[in-house]
Amino acid sequence: MGRYGLAFAAAMVAAIFATVFGVLLSKSELAFEHSGGGLLTGSDWNPVAGIYGAWPYVYGTLFTSGIALLLALPVGIAVALFLTELSPRWLSTPIGVLVELLAGVPSIVYGMWGYYFLRPLFQKPVEPWLQDHAQPVFSGLGWILHWIPGIGPILQDWLDMLFTGSKIGLGFLLAGVVLAIMILPTIVAISRDAIKAVPRLEREAGYALGATRWEVARAALRSAKRGLFAAGTLGLGRALGETVAVLLVIGNVATSAPRLFAPGATLTSTLVNQIPEATEPVFVSTLLALGFILFALTLVVNISARLVIERPWRKTP
């Protein structure tokens, strides 16, 4: 009986996934017939004129999620390594509880905190300081990369624009920082479990060979690299789908320029903003197509991560 119950539960999960995928795909058919490939590659979004180009929103989703992962992954792995290998027990327990509590905070609270507390700080002094001190460094790096054949001039242009923008506080950088804080508990929890899963005998062998505590911790980190990769992937998956917090701090302006200080928009923030105005069938179908694009993007990220972790193409002896 238990076997059939578990099989039924697994089938239900597969059925829910197939239903969501199928409904989004079928409801998006009108949008793809109307806009074609321009729905993904176009940069103009004008529902009144029937023009739907969603690339700025796809770009904003990837850009903010990339910033969040770049900030949160090193910090999350460092915190997990400290809690499992280097911290005394009296300190690791309360810090672990505090990190786990961050995961229970509603996203709108993060968004309001980012808007009312972080936004004034980013407007002044964070963004002006970064523009004065970080921009020359990245511009110099861009000049060096300029000599790379083919992509060098493009990289130089990107790096020259990276720390430019309106400096109003709202924008890609603030959204990325808020997302980084939101995905940090996920990364810490999974990284901590991955490091704990390293066999105790490996640690004891390291100490027996005269390794220091830090050397044993680094060895455990290398052994847990697949779990750390999974932590980053799941953190990225949450960042891609976050809605309310991003809506409050990103500025909601369609742009695909690589400017950290510029206001932008994501797929999720666009959906929330545009749904009340959607009355035309093509407009409604286009919004559902944006949901399908986000669903497919998250699916690709998770499948790619699974392939990298399991490496089914690797030959086994």
C-alpha cells in the first residue's frame, strides 16, 4: 500500500509540472504567433501599438540575479564553512538560527527595507563613491581587455558603462543586493549540509597527517564542491523568480544597458505591473508568455546544474 501511495505522490508532482508547463505554453501561443521571435529579441514594449519586445525584462532578470549570486555565493559558502569547521559550538548555534530566520522573512519586508533604508544609502554615499573609485579601475580593465580579438571592444564598452547611471538609489545594484540577502539563507543551509556530509574520516586523516584546522576546512570545501554548486543553483532559482521585493527597488524602467545604477525591470516586476492593464487577448497572452519564458529559464538553469553535478557523459571505470 505504501509503495503505491509513494508512486501516486510522485505521479502527482509530475502531473502538476506537466499541467503548468502545458497551460503556459498553450496560452502563450497567440503571443508567439503575433510577435514571433521578436518577443524575446525585441526591445520595444508598447501594448497600445501592439508591439511586444521582452528582451529588456529578460535582461533585467538575468542581470539582477547574476549580481545577487555574485554577492551571496562567496558570503554564503564562507558562513557555512565557518559554522561547520571553524566556529565554536556556543557561537555556531545562534548564528545558524539567525541565518535560518532570514529565510522566513516575507519578501515584501525585504523590499520595504531596501526602499526605505538602503535606497537613501545607495543614493548617497554608496553609488557616488563607487563611481569615483570603482569606475576608473573597471575602465582600466576594459582598456586592457580591448585588445582581445572580437569581443574586446564590447567588453570595454560594458565595463565603461558599468558604474554609470542616474544615481537615484533605485536600480539594478540595489535589486541585486536585496536579492543577495534573500537567497543567502538558502545558500548557507545547503552549503552547510554539503560540508557536513564530508566523511569524518577525511577530517581525522588530515589531522593525523599534521594538517592545520584551516587546511582541513579547505579540504572539506573541495570535497563538498558539488553540494556548493547545487547551493548556488537553488539560490539563483529563487532570485530569478522573486517578485515583490524586486518590484519595490528596481525602478521599473525597461532597459538593457549594463549600468548598475540605472533603473530597470524584470519579468516578474513587469507581470505584476502589467496584469491590471491587460484586457486585449494578445496582451494577456503576451503576459502569459513572459511567465512561460521565466518558467523555461528556471527549468534550463536547474537541468543544466543537474547535468553538471551528475555528469552523465563521464565514463565510469
